[in-house]
Amino acid sequence: MDLDELLAREAIRDLIARYNANADSGRFDQVVELFAPDAAIELPGEVHEGRVAIDAMFRSVRERVMEATPAELTPHLRHFTSTLQIDLEDADHARSRCYFAVLMPQGLDHWGRYVDDFVRTDGVWRFARRRVTTEGRREGGSALAG
């Protein structure tokens, strides 16, 4: 493994961490910048293409989290990712797979996999496509799980 590959892998790990931290904190302008302008995110039963649509999807999720959280609890989402596998295709394209789990005020809510395509433009790695597959959810869990 050479230095360029190591740098690419670390940049992609950082990209995924920033996605989790910014999305969970409601910093959607920063999240949207992590996607290429023509990127897409696929959720169970829906596809959001382009930064405007991706931003609207995140804002809709925030509203649904607020509505789904009992009044006595503080609304929040916490995404955790693990078992990240990164495959570099060339100097400007990569793919990855990882597991995710989502905690909400009531505890573990849902879990699944991310399958991602990345593109590097102007020296910056961004999501080109993120596929979200929900594999399970707790009984009575959030409708966000699809």
C-alpha cells in the first residue's frame, strides 16, 4: 500500500465520520457539502438526487425525529458505523461497505448497511452515491427505519 492509497482511505474514513457527526447534529449545510453536486442517496423506497434534494431529505428526517420523540425526552439521532471496507478503484473513485446502528432517545432504533460510491474532485473525496439498507429495527421503533 502506497502513501496515496493511505491518504485516500483516511480521507474516506473522515468523510463518513463527518457525515455521521454533522447529520446527527443538524448541520445539514455541512452534510450536503460532503456529496458531489450530482450525488444520490438511496433509502428504502426512495431516491434523492442532487444536493437540494439531499438537503430536503435531511430536514424532513429532523422533523420526523422531533415528532416521534416523546415530550419528556430530548430528540436526537446517533449513527455508529463499523466494519468499514474501502476499495479504491482508481485515483479518483472508490467504494465502501459498512454496518450502521442508530440510537434514538428510546435506545437502539434500527440498523443496517451503507454501500457507498465516492468520487474525488479537486482533490476532495465526496459521496457520489449512498445506498442505505435497513436490516432491522426494534419493535415499536421509529418510522425512519423504513
